[in-house]
Amino acid sequence: MILLRIFTAVLVLSWASAATDPDSARTVPELISSRGYECQAHQVVTSDGYILTVHRVVNAKFSGQSVKPIILNHGLLSSAGDFLINSPGGGAGDSDEVGNNLGFELAKRGYDVWLANNRGNKYSLNHTSLTSKQRKFWDFSFDEMAEYDLPAVIDHVLNITGFETVSYVGHSQGTSIMFALLSTQPKYNKLVKPFISLAPVTTVIWATANVRLLAYEDALIKFFEIKGGPFLPDKVLSALGKVGCAAAPPVSNYICENILFFILGGWDSPQLNATRVPVYVSQDPAGTSSKNMIHWAQGIRQFTFSKFDYGLIGNLKKYGKPIPPEYDVSKITNENMAFITALNDGLADPLDVQLLRERLRVKLIHDERVPYPLFNHLDFIWGKDSGKYVNQVVLDILKKTADNQ
Ligand SMILES: *[C@@H]1O[C@H](CO)[C@@H](O)[C@H](O)[C@H]1NC(C)=O
Ligand SMILES: *[C@@H]1O[C@H](CO)[C@@H](O)[C@H](O)[C@H]1NC(C)=O
Ligand SMILES: *[C@@H]1O[C@H](CO)[C@@H](O)[C@H](O)[C@H]1NC(C)=O
């Protein structure tokens, strides 16, 4: 049904003109240099052989100075681009007003910004012995991002910068993998300071209907799995997006919401800049594995924040238990965690976030709810007012924790 709608829409709109905003033709390094910063692309190798690209934003103004490193980590199906594309501005010479592109706002103010790309997105498709054409490459979910990707990136940043701690901002799945890491590899609790969660996601018990479709429409998952391991190959989707989203709103809203927002959990947002959608879909979806999508679907069905469920026999083999182990967030000892949440968030639902708060043993240093009641899951990244409601708060929290470094 949904696929049919997408298909029809694409046919109808195939006349649509190409997008014109220059950002829609830019890769992450090009976005960074377009704003007057230098981009370094670091290749970080995980202990299981995945080669991840980490984009570093270097502000020449602070060269030679010791500036505090911060890692920004994207959500499901996204990439480093998330923190760079929300608005045209953000350049090194722009005004002091807090803008919408978090990566640039931080670089401008003297933070050493490292943008992670988890395995399987378009910037992290290499491996020491596999190619992304092989099914085995795609045999991962967010479990492996937590177990291997995140430690490799944190170790690399600390090693290169010589700092003893690194700040971290995650969005959505970018928070999930940090909660998973901090509850399973205790030493990282001391290395991450602060850990700021934009739309924290662990359980997805109360995730809304749009997201739930993912769990129940097995056909949807199967459709995109036809070619093997990757889910929603970004070329197909961004081609669909380019055609659909370049048309005049409200038609473009309709298409884009059906393709993309349907999947990612933002819907009918008054915060969405419709004319900028071609830029958003030029970066996202950036790719992940089918297994990762299935893992999230399991979370919706099983009500737990657990490792991947291989079924009875598979679980016995992998975990020595019939059911997959839960990530026990009560084991987290990090005392520098902060939340920024939203009422209209269909993925980090307020009830799931409340459950997480109750399970944590540590006290949060900051717990902010965006005051605008319609703010949704994607508005943290793409909202017209993300500068005011999100980025300003991130800067305040970083300032507050800088004193007790
Ligand atoms: C993979 O490696 C090749 C050659 O080293 C490089 O040109 C390419 O950019 C890399 N691709 C990704 C997605 O990292
Ligand atoms: C740290 O960096 C040095 C070179 O700067 C390198 O030789 C070493 O392997 C790195 N260690 C880790 C754990 O990445
Ligand atoms: C909305 O997007 C257009 C096209 O990219 C851009 O020119 C405009 O500045 C954006 N508006 C806001 C408020 O960010």
C-alpha cells in the first residue's frame, strides 16, 4: 500500500525540476569547507574490521590551541550530515546568534568537533576483509555499533587530541548505543563528559503508530532486503526523494513524509522548512543494515532494550540463554548525563523516556523539555527552531560542565 503510493507519486512527479539549494549537492566534507572550515576525514578501524569515517571540523581560528573535543553521533539511517545541513548559514564568520547547524555552532565557538558515521551508512562502507557487496558485511545491528564502533571512535579522538575525556551529543540511536556501551563497558563512564541525549531512545514501548508499522509490515522490510543485507539503499531513496521533494509544497510534504518521515518518526511538523527538504533527503537516509531495522522492530514488539533476538536456538548459541540479554541501564555510573526531550516525539516517547529516568541510578545534570509542544523527533535535527530550542541548551550544558573538567 505504502509502496504503491510512493511509486505512483514518483511517476506523477517525474517532471519535477531539480533542487537548487547548493547544499543539496554537497557531501559532508563539501558542506564543511563551504562554511569556511577545514574538514579532516579520519578512517577509524574497529576491532572487528569495519573502517569508519569520522569527519572532523577544524576552525583555523583556534589552530594551535587546545580545544575540547566533542563527538556528535547521528540517529538511525542518518550520518554526520545531520549536524551540518539544517540551515544555509553557520559559517565561521557568521553572527553570534545560535544557529541551526550544531556542528558549525560548536566549531565556531572553539570546540573540536568530530562527527561519527556508524557502520553501514554511506560514509562507513569499508572493511579490512569484507566488501559491502557481501552479505556478511551487513550482519550487524546497533549492538555492534555500541560494542565496537563507539569505543573505536572515542579511543581515536582521545588518542589524537590527548584529552582525558570527550564530550558527546547523540541523537536518537546515537543515544541508544551510548546507553548500551555505558551499561556494558564500564570504563567509558569515566571517559565521556558530558553525555547529552537529544531524544534519548532505549525502550520503544510507546513508539507511535507510524513507527510501529515498521515492526508489523514485514513485507516492507522484506521488500528493501531483496538485494541482500542493506536496508533502504540510499541511492534508491534519495532518488525518490529528489524527484518527489523538489516539487512545490504541499505536494512535496506529502511525498517526503510518506517516504522518509514515515520511517523516521516525524510527521506533519510545523517546524519543517518544506523548501529545504531536498537538502535533507540529499543526506538521509544514509543507510544501515536490514538486521538493524529488524532489531528495532524487535524492540517495539518485545518492549525491552535488549540485544538482537536470534530465536531460541540462536540465542542459546550466542548468549547461552533462551532470550537475549537486556541492556541494564541501572549499571551506568556516568554522572554527567543530560537529556533534551520533546512532547510530540514519536520515537523517544515521553513515557519511554520516563521509564529510562526511573531505571537510571545516576542523577541527570540537566533535564530539559523543549517548550514548544509540537516539537518532534526529527525537529531536533531539522526543526526551524532547533538553534533556539536545542543547540542553545547544548551550549549551556557544555559551559556548565566545563568548570569541573
Ligand atoms: C573506502 O575506501 C576507498 C579506498 O580506500 C575510498 O576511496 C572510499 O572513499 C572509502 N569509502 C567509504 C565509504 O569510506
Ligand atoms: C594512538 O596514536 C598513535 C599514533 O599517534 C598510534 O600509534 C596508536 O596505535 C594509537 N593508539 C590507539 C589505541 O589508537
Ligand atoms: C528554508 O530553506 C531554504 C532553502 O534551503 C533556505 O533558503 C531558507 O533559509 C530556510 N529557512 C530557514 C528558516 O532556515
